[in-house]
Amino acid sequence: MIDAAVIGLGRWGKNIVESVQGKSKRLRFIRGVSKEPELVADFAKAKGFELSTDFEEAVADPRVKAVFLATPHSLHVRQIEAVAAAGKPVWCEKPLALTRAEAARAVAATQKAGVPFALGNNKRCFSSMRELKRVVSSGEIGEVMHIEGNFTNEHSTRVMGGWRDDPRESPGGGMTGAGLHVIDALVNLGGPIATVDAKVFKQKAPPDPRDSAAALVQFESGATGVLATVRAAPMYWRIMVFGTKGWAEAREETTLTVAPLHRQPKTEHYPAVDSLGTLLEAFAETIATGKPFPVTTDEMLDVAGAFEAIIRSMAEGGPVRVQR
């Protein structure tokens, strides 16, 4: 059993704990760190872990064999460096960083220390997305020519305050939150992105943000793509890949439609899974056995670079090349 500490016990930090505590045979949380312990004391007691306000103390605890970060991204690089320096595996929630250079600094720290590193791109573990990845990788729909993606997320009207309302912490409207999952999906399916042309349209200012953000992209392969996210609209997930031999579309967490050339589309429904719990278990397996984590560090950096270019494109009002 891997005894771990979770840093940050807001909505998502609690989700991380809920996904494995008392359920996993590989991973459990024995410590938690929160700046507002009085707000999460009952949760910590119910889940059976110690609670404190001291990040350094938790990282140094010899009982703690892995550290999970659910903190604002402006703290990520420094915290990752500290955990890596302690020789412990580290999981970080997205966004890893707002620039490729900062993301590279974090990755370099874990590689220098020789510790496993994971990023919480849990949408990859949707049943529909795992099957879409299999279909694309198998060549069933041929060479990828174009990818479309949309993750619309009404959290902006339910989860407000703090860094989410600060454009310095959360630039590009919904792109920093929901949009990053779509960027990750495009990189996972189409490879590195070479150029972007993005815009954000704001319809209402914080603390009730309503905006839409979109980007046209071209991959290094020559394929093209378009991605979008709308805040304050009902939840919606769609990723569609067009290939030389057909197309395939993932809808929500469990539905995939595949349409080979000259054949009728066929829709399959797959069992729902806890996507976060699945990815957490994958990281526990990486720690225990050395099996590669499903999201490579190269992909993490490619996503960070594409995100940085999208935010720059929004500010400059034109196409931007992704820095590598």
C-alpha cells in the first residue's frame, strides 16, 4: 500500500481522496494539507487521514511515499521541485503551468530526481476516449486529417472565487479549465500542435463568467483541428476524428460512433468508469512497478506549449506558432 499526502483540499482535492480512499488496494491518503483546516476537518476525520497546514512537514514525513497536488497552478512548479527533491513521486493537477518553460522546469526536476510524475488528465480515461484512442491508433479510420473537440462545463456558475476569477491565474476564459482537457485530447490523438489561431468572447464579467473560447490549430503532421469551450452552458463532451478511411466520434463518457468509409456509422456504448480513480490507479501502478504512466512528459509539455500559444494568440489577435 502506498501511503500518500494530498496538498489542497478544495473541491478537486476531495475528489482525489474520494476516488481511492477505502477503495484502492494500492493507494491511500494518510495526510492532508489545507490552508483552511477548519473547513475540511470533518472530511479528513471521515476519510481517516491527518490534517495540517504545513506543506513542508507533510512532504518530509517519512511515512509519506507519494504526494498529490490539488493546489493553484501558480504554486505547482515550486511544489513539484520540493517533492522531487525529497525523492518522492508526485501527482499534479492541471494546469501544470501556464507556459512550456515552467512546465519543462517541473518535468526536469522530477527527471533529475528519478521520481515518477503524473498529471491529472483524467478525461483520457473516459470509456469513450480510451476506445477512440484505440480506433485511431489501429489505423481503422486511416491517417488523421482533422480533429474537432468541445468540452462545455457549467462549473463557472457553480464553482467560483479564488484563482478561477483572476485572469492572471485563469486566462483565456474557460480555456484554462475545461479547454485544457480538449487540448490534451487533441495532442493525445493528433500529436504535437504547430500553430494556433484563437479567440475568446466574453459575455459577462466575473464573478459570473459567461464566455466562449475557440481555436483553430494545425498539427506538426499537417492535420488540422478546431476546439472550443463554453462556460455556463450545460455539460457537454465531444471529440471527433476525421481520417482518410472514415471518422470516429466520442460523445460524453461512454458513447463512441465509428463510420468507416462507404459503411454506415456504428454506435457502441461502453460501461462508465471513475475516470479520475482509473488514472490514480495507473499512477499507483507506475510507482509500484515502473510501468509508464499513460500521459507522457512529452505530451504534458506539448499541451503546455499549445495552451501558452492559444493565450498569446487571444491577446495578439492572430496566428501564433507553438514554441518547442
